[in-house]
Amino acid sequence: MSQKKWSVLFVSIIAIAVASIMLVNYIVDPYKYFAAQSGDNYTLEEGDYLRELKAEHIKNYSDNYNAYLVGGSRAGALLTSKLHEMDGYNYYNCWLLSGRFSDYLAYIRYIAENTDTRKILLQISSSELSAALIDEDRGPIYDLPATVSGENKGLELIKMLMKNPRVSVSELMKTISQKEHPCSENGERDLKKYYDFQNKDPDAFYDYMLVNSSYLHKYIFTDYSVIEESADSCIDTLKEIKQVCSDHRIELEVFIAPLFLPQLLQFEGDDYYEFLERVVMLFDDGKGVWNFNTYSPYNACPYNFYNPSHFYYDMADMIADTMAGKINNPQFGQLLTRKNIGAAIQERKDEFEYYKEFYTKTSMLPYERYDSRYNLVKNSSHYTT
């Protein structure tokens, strides 16, 4: 065979191989990138490209909303119906799996520049301080979509078509199981399977929570150094978010998410107190910053959380009702302002010493049990058998 024919054959084989990879990835759609393009496909699962779905939903359905909740996966528990009761706005819940402040900035900028939104409700938490230092590739479902980032959509499409075909093959080999759809039309996270898990065996759930958070106990005696390393860049990003909202005359309200007690303790220390003060000084424009990441007995109750990092609808409802002024529970949430932040931090230091001493004496933390009056989920209106 002549050299020319060999060249043609070689190129043809390469072209067929590339075309085959692209066809398989398009048909199988392992990350559900193509399924998300309409913005109204709510059958995606936790391991799918939910960031793309949310970006396309905002792009195609922004006329339905005049406010957006932006935050990490904890924000997924806040129901838009409750947020509407809070201030009368029609919300879309734009929670992001493993979110970072830089992700929130990108989505808020896109929302500000491409919709007629009037308000951004921003949920932040201390975990973003450590997430900001993670540089490695976490996988395609954590990438910012081109719609939001401003990158070329065509190049993104080609990139998705050229993903390793092994992922598509693995997807085809999976055993068929019951589908779990984590996003409703308004963006909230579907927590039914978590309610089912807890209510099936509350004692086993209690053990699950304690075992899966016990590794965090080592931070009780350590000032988590990662905060000092990332605080400046995180504050700079939050300043950009504030500026974007100001430039587009969008109301911005910020609140700090509750954490389960051992994760709260993970970030405790002088570096966190300084970061907390900077957040309040940045965002207190008269209304203050609601902080639900406090030494509350509700945060010491494992049953109010569906895993060591995320809370149920019931706690989310309390957040919305507290911010709306419907309830005033001194044991849940604290409105921080420029005037009281110093006293609040000193009070927090004193409370931390109590938990530190308790752990030193008992090698455990004072968790609330199932029959506690601080267990919000045991009589949940959100759970039905």
C-alpha cells in the first residue's frame, strides 16, 4: 500500500475513533450536560452537572424570579416558598455543590448582568475558607459552566463530547436504581431520602452522625490555620460581590449558615473571629448580618442535620422565620452589627471554653438526644411516610 493510502487510512481511523467517542458521550451523556441545556430537566441526580442546569434555568426562566438565593449545598434546604414569606420576592434557589466564594461571585455577576433581579440573598459559611485553597481538578460537575463564566460555549460542548469514554461505559454498566432528583423547579434540594434514613432508625442515625463527624474533634484544640491562609482572598471576593450588587442596584442580604457542633468547632479560633468581624464590617449596612453558626442547642442536635455538613428543611424554615421577624428565639441565631460584634466574639470565646473543657473531661461533646426539645425533625411537617 502506498504511503498516501496509509496516511488516508490512518486519518480515517482517527476520525472514526473521535466521532465514535463523541457519539457515545452524546448518547450516554454521563454528566447530563446535554440533558441540562433546556434548563427545565429536573431528573438530574447529585452526580450530574447541576451547575449547568442551574445556569441554563436562570438563562431561560429568569422572568419567573426577581430574587436569587446563592450559596453552597447547605442553601439547598431553604424553600423558596418560605423565602417568599420573608420578604415577598419570588426566589430561585441557586445552591451549588461544594460551592466557593469565587463560584458565588460568578453566578451573582451573571444574574446581575442578565436578569432583572432585585435581590440577592447570599448564604456563606466557614467551610468556604478551606474550599478556597483547593486547586486540584475536582471533576467536570464542579466547573463553572460557560454560560456563567463567559467562556466559549462551542468549545465547552466539544470538551464535553471528548470526555474519556470510560465514564460513559461505566454509566452504561451501572445497575438500574431508583432515581433521586435533587433539584425542584425552583432549585431546592430534595431531602426525602434523608428524612427516610433518619426516621427508619433514629438510634442508628445518631451513631452515623457521631461516627462521621468524630474526625473533626481534633480541631477543638487547634486554631485552624487554613483560615489565615485564605481569609484575605475570601474577603476580597466578598467585596467584589458587594460591588457587583451595588453597581446593578440589587439589594444584597448576607447570612451565615448553621453548622453541626463538631464542624463549627473545626473553624473556631482567633483567625475565624477576625474573619467574622471583617464580614460584619463589610456587610452591615444598617440591617446587620444574621449568624446562625452559633453555640446553639439546635446546632448540637444531630437530628437537625441530615449529614455532618447539612441541615434539614426544618432548620432552614427557622432561619427564614427568624430573618423575617416571625420568631425571636434567643437560642437560635444572632444578629451581628458593627456595634455588637466585639461583645459577640467575646461571648463566643467564653462559650468555646465551656465546650473545650467539657470535651477535655469527657472525650465527647454535649449532643442533644432524640427526645430533646431542640430536635426539630422528630415531628417534622416535611416528612410523610
